[in-house]
Amino acid sequence: AQSVTQLDSQVPVFEEAPVELRCNYSSSVSVYLFWYVQYPNQGLQLLLKYLSGSTLVESINGFEAEFNKSQTSFHLRKPSVHISDTAEYFCAVSANSGYSTLTFGKGTMLLVSP
Amino acid sequence: KAGVTQTPRYLIKTRGQQVTLSCSPISGHRSVSWYQQTPGQGLQFLFEYFSETQRNKGNFPGRFSGRQFSNSRSEMNVSTLELGDSALYLCASSSGTVPADTQYFGPGTRLTVL
């Protein structure tokens, strides 16, 4: 079984500041890792995912995450946030065997203010 | 391509009643997964259907059931509703044929149990 811990329930930042949203996972098997974003009154959208290869993965809107196997972490970062990045961010894992399901963290609300 | 659609978007029921929620996946997707989202428990996996067969199941009581039709549309049913069943119910579709394939989420059905 897998579990995901998102250490911060809320992260307030000012526009154009850098941000890091933390995610740690626990698993007895190798995993795939994901970050999803949920805007108000909407479903979740995939932001980026790590399957294998380079441990640094990037999204098209400036976010990046780095897989650290020794620290079992997959923190999400952005060097300069916009007001429009205000949303809830979920880290998720799935076992990398077969068609495993997603296990989500409890989410981090990113609040960007001017 | 049209996205994942869920109907209805909002439901109000009373304790003891039953409810059926519907999910239409993206055209060509054969896997539909259901999740329950609450402020306290976060996102929890209910079950996944692939080609009309339940492929994965989460840890929910038997009051929660689902099915998938030959056109990949899926329904979930909750019988004997309890106050704690109030939640946002999300469905997600994917091809179901590639491990860790991206799941595309619908906007959810907000169920309120009075």
C-alpha cells in the first residue's frame, strides 16, 4: 500500500515570489508520482508526472517537480507565481505495476496575493 | 474532444434514500474511476471499471456500488445514504490500456445528505 503526505495544508505567497509545495510518500514498491491541480468548482487536472528517467519533470505552465528516491519526496516548485496559480494542489502516487490506482495526499491550497 | 461529463452536478437527498450518479468518459476511453472528496478525508478511491468489469476496488462499504455499460459510461450507486456520504464525487477516465496513463477528471457531483 502507498500513502502520501502533503506537509502544508495552505501556502500563502505574494505574486512573482517563488513557491515550493512539499510532498512525501511511503511505499513498499516502486511508484509513479503525479501532481494534480484543482481550480474552484472544477475537477482535477494533471500538472505533471514522473514515470522513469530524468528525476526532474516540468509542466507547460512553469511548474517543475523533482523525484528524490532517497528522501521519498516529490516537491513541486515554481520560480515565480501568478494570481491565476491560486488553486489546490494534490500529490498522488500509484504502484508501478499493472493498472494501479491513485493514492492522493490531502492537498495544499496555494493562495497567491498581489 | 469533449471532456468527462458528470450528471447531475448537484444533488440533495435525505438519510436512508439511495442515489445514482452518472459519468460519461472521454470518447475512446475504456476505464472509469470514481473518487470521493471530503474536507476531512480528502480524495479517496472508490472503484475502477474497465470494459464493463470492476478492475480495482477501494475500501468502502457495500452500500457503494457501480457499473459500466458497453459504451463505457459508468454509474455509481449509494444506497441507504448517511450524513457522512455528503461529498464531491469525481469520476475520471483514461484509456485503461497503458499503466499510469493520464486520468481526466470530470467536474464532479456535489451530494448533500440531510
